[in-house]
Amino acid sequence: LNLRTDLLERKLDLALLMGPVSEFSVENVALPSFDLHWYRSTANPQTDLSKVPVISYSSKTRPYRELMSELTRRIGPKVRVYASASLSASLKMIAAGIAVGPYPRALANDFLEAGQIAEFDPGFRPQPLSFTASYLSEPRSFLVENSAQIARAVANTWERTQPS
């Protein structure tokens, strides 16, 4: 939210963020999305979402709202979801057995390789995280436009090199 605000207030020329930004003055260059996978601690096999807390993204984000909507529909109003703005802290809490949660594999790989967390299937997967390189279209800046295209090229190259 701060990046979006700073972009609109012209404090930033380019922002890489969960997008797109729905403003007529903003150009959004799509970056690769990240599929979300559910993780739990290897020390705690509990995966019943009506019994184990879920840790999610900041409460002011689209992924949090979508997850809350789906969990409330599937489990009911007593579902326990805790918001966190720190993805690394969230994964550490999952590894500690405090909660479960849906995160991109790219962020979870170190915990998976260390045997601290395991993937599980609760019967649904949240929408992938979508990112954009966003910038104001006026005044036009070829430097900013080219930077957004470079961001897309780098992200696409990175995506192609990742294991499936």
C-alpha cells in the first residue's frame, strides 16, 4: 500500500508491487505470477483448517481478503486467520508449528530443503499472487518505461530457470 501511495504521489517513479494499480494514470507491466501452496510444519501434522490457525498476508491486501472469503465460506466464521506483513516471519511461524499458510514456493524453498515444512492440500488453493512494474504514464519517461520492461525481462528469465 505504501508503494502504491508513493507512486501516485510521485515520490516513486517505478514500483514493483502486487498489482495492477487501478488508476487511469498508471501503466502496469505484468510480471510473472506466483502460485500459492499450503505449508505446515513437519513437526505438526495438523492440517484441519477448522482446528489450526492460518497465517496470511497483511489484512489490507487482496490475497488476505480472498483467503478470508474462501475460508469463511468453507469453514465458517470461527476460522482463525492471523495477518502478517512479514512473509519470512510467517514462514518461520509455520516451521515452528504455530500455524499453516499459503505461500509461494520460491519463498518456502529454504524451509522445504531444511525439512522444516511440508506441503499439504486442504482442498483448495488461493489465487496466484500477481505482480506488476507500475509507473505513471505522464509525464512520459523512457527511462522509467525501459526500466519496467527490464524488470519484466529479468523476472521472466528468473521464472524460466526455476524448477517446476
